[in-house]
Amino acid sequence: MPLMLRFFRGEGTERLDRVGEQVQEMLARDRKEFDLAMSALLGEVSWDSVNDELRGLDREVNQLEREIRQQLLVHASVFGAIETPSVLVHMSVVKDIERVGDYAKNLLDLARDGASFAGLPNEAEWRILWWREVAEFITQSAEAFGKGDGGQCRSMLLRGDEILDLCDARVTALVRGEDTDPQPVARSLALRYLKRVVAHIMNLLSAVVMPFDQLDYFDEDPEDRRDRQARERQGK
């Protein structure tokens, strides 16, 4: 049984059932924060009309992170070294979840500074791919993680890598001057923030299917990960 699945089932401990619930609460708030930020960037609402709600949600995420870590420390003190790897996995995972909210705030700050992607030539892409699909990626990842569904997690990791590659391609086009549409700086920053959102959620998914020593694996760029995989296969 994968490490995370054994830990989540907790071998009968009620404390860890609560941890699982709190992880889902964090992810649900992340999704809401992200939707609020993107709705401001796409001109559906003014940034100041959602600012207080988004930052309030982010404070709730931070509080949940602290509560989870406290429970994990209690669990580690009771069960000792045998649960240390599992506790470390969860400590890492909740930090990834917390970071999603930080990038939602960064996206909202772009709207505060005057960015608006409504009316751009590729507005449909921003709505369908960069908003709707990334938002659903958060929600579906929460479901897959909660169920410990290794097959679904692997499938979503593959799609996540495709999204990361698309982010890189769009930024490269902006840097090279191949993309001459309006607001290049704001769009480049937004794409970087979106890439980090997806990468942090991929780290969450990887906790179900990856070995312990590859925590934060998806903080690396796909090209770097492919190079590392090739070296590992060659025994280097």
C-alpha cells in the first residue's frame, strides 16, 4: 500500500481522519480563492469587491495549515519514529496547498495594478484553459488525493505536465517578441503564477504515487525532471 494511503487510513486513528478532512477544506478554499482572482483578471468583478473575501479565505487556509501541523506533531509524539516519514509527507503537502492561495493573491494583485484580460485576442484561452481548466485541476486533484486513486493521480500528473509546458511556451513567445498582443508583462507574470499553482497541486498528487525521497518533485521544470529520470535510468 502506498505510504500516503496507509497514513490517511491511519490504522484506526481518528486524528488522521480529521487531518484528511482539513486537507480537503484547504483545497476547497484554494479553489475559491483562485476563482475570485481569475474573475477579477477577466473583468467579471472589480478587484476590490473580492479582495477582502479572498484574503479572508487565505487566512483560513493558513489557520488550517497550522492546525494540521499541530495534529501531526501530536501524532508523531504518540506513534514515534515509525510514522515519521508519513508525517514529513503531510508537512510538505500542506505547505504546497497553502502556497496555492499565495499565488491566487498574486493574480489578484495584477488586477489591482490595472491588468484586465477581458477583450484580449486570446481571451477565450484565458477563460477556458487558464481559468476553468486550472480551477477544475485543483478540484479534481482534491478528489483523487482524498480517494488515494493512484491511476487518476497519474493521469492528472500527465495533464499537469502538459499545462506546465504550455505555460513555458506562452512565456517564451512573449520574451522573444513573437506574441505582440497587449499587456505582455501582466500576462507573463500571470502565466508564471499559474505554473506555480499547477506545480504545487502536482506535488500533492505525487504524494500518492511517488516514493518518499521525491517530495517536491514537481517543483522542477519538466525538462529537468526528464533529464534526471534519464540519468537515473543510466545509473548516474
